[in-house]
Amino acid sequence: MAWSVQQHAVSSYEKSDENIPGVEMRELTVDEVRTLAEMHMRKQNLDAALKDYDKIERIAREELKHDECDATKFRQGLATCLLNSGRIFAVQGRLAQSEACYKEATVEFRKLVSQNKSSEGIQKLLKVAEQELDEVEKKLRGQGKSQ
């Protein structure tokens, strides 16, 4: 019940003519949508979670085009949402899409590490993304051999 109320609140915000412009509001929107995505993941509603992650990805990509945003925060959000999308695609057997998400997630995590803008958590997520990418690539190679 709580997630539907929150989902309604996000939808109402999106439809409002009085949206507050600025990075702060977009950060808030990303945080709200991320919360929805996490709830969808816990409930195994993977299609809804993918829609949420797609929305986060679009906002993060748009923000990364501008200098006024906190690039580290949006890059981390983009990388994490790509990692989670890759996981969902893998569970759904959509391995090519999963591989693409994992590859891009590792690129974004590496950017954070190379810019010294990462914590131990980011470095761990990079390793996890690399390991999961390796597993998906092995499955893809296995599919190619069986065909």
C-alpha cells in the first residue's frame, strides 16, 4: 500500500505544471524513483523496476550533460541503475541486454574510481559488476556454441 501512495505522489509531481526546476528537484525525483525501484525489486515486479531504472538512467544521463550538477552523485546513480538493470535482464534471460548494461556500468564505476571519487563501496560494486558481466558473457558464449 505504501509503495502505491509513493508511486502516486511521483506521478502527481510529474503531471504538475508547478514542477520546481533545478538539480535539487531532479535529485529528489531520482531518490523517490530509486525507492520505488527497490520496492519493486523486493516484490519481484521486475518489469516495473526496469521502468523505474530506465527513468533514473534518463535523468542521470541528462544531468551529466550539465556542469551545475553533482556529477559524482549522478554518475554513481547511473552506474548503480545500470548494474541493477543488468541483473534484471539476466534473470529474465535477456543476456545481450544484460551484457550491455553490465559493460556500461563497469565503465561508469571505473570513471568514478579513476577520478578518485569513489568509496570502498563503489570499488566493491565495480568488482561485482565485473564478475557478473563475466558470468553473463560465459552464458552468451555457451548459447553461441549450442546453436
